[in-house]
Amino acid sequence: MMSDDAQLTCKDCGTRFFFLARERQLWIARGWGPPVRCPACRRERKARRAAEDSDRATGANSSTRESGDVQPANGLTQSCADCGQRFYLEPGEIQRYEAWGWPLPRRCVRCRKTRRVFLEGTEPTKGVSDGSR
């Protein structure tokens, strides 16, 4: 129901996000309280914690890690080769690239799209999302 949905504020970035009623039921079933971070900050925090756990297990120092080395169990966080912005590859994306025998992207969605437009010499279709939010 729309009336059962809640709009919450992320404690890390201040972004407002929706906590849907069906999500709330799942969280309650798992014994969790309502989320305090937006989905993007939760993913980033999970990746950072996975990297810290990996560092502890291997004895590595996170300050010496390359930006593309953070690989949580469910995806990959990298820095864009063009703009330096960090971006996340979902596990399904990684599997598709591996199945096709393609290297993983080194650029964020926006830079990939800009590069594609430049190389093809065509403007993107109006109304097509560039993946940014």
C-alpha cells in the first residue's frame, strides 16, 4: 500500500529515500529495525567493510590498495578511468561481461555513454536514462 510506505533520510548523505511496506515486512521478519542509510550508502558501506575485513585477513593496509581492488562478495566498486568517480558493478553485470569474454568496464555509466556518443557521432535517444540518479 502506498500509505504504508515511509520516506526516510539517510544519516550519511542526507538523501531522502522510500522504505516500502513490502521491504518493511521483510526487515521485520529478519528482526531488523528500519534502515538509517539509503541503498547507495548501504552498498558503499558494505563494500568498505568487506575491504577492511579482507585487509585484516591478509594483513594489507587499505591505504596502499588500488581503487579498483575493493571487491565485495556481491559486486565490485571501481573508480572511473575518466572522471575518477566511484561506481558499482552489480554481480549480474560482472557475470554478463565474463560470459561474453569482455573486460570489465573501467568507466562509469555517464563516461561510457559520453564516449559512445563521441565515437559514434550520434546523440543519445531522448528519454533514455544515463544511469545517474
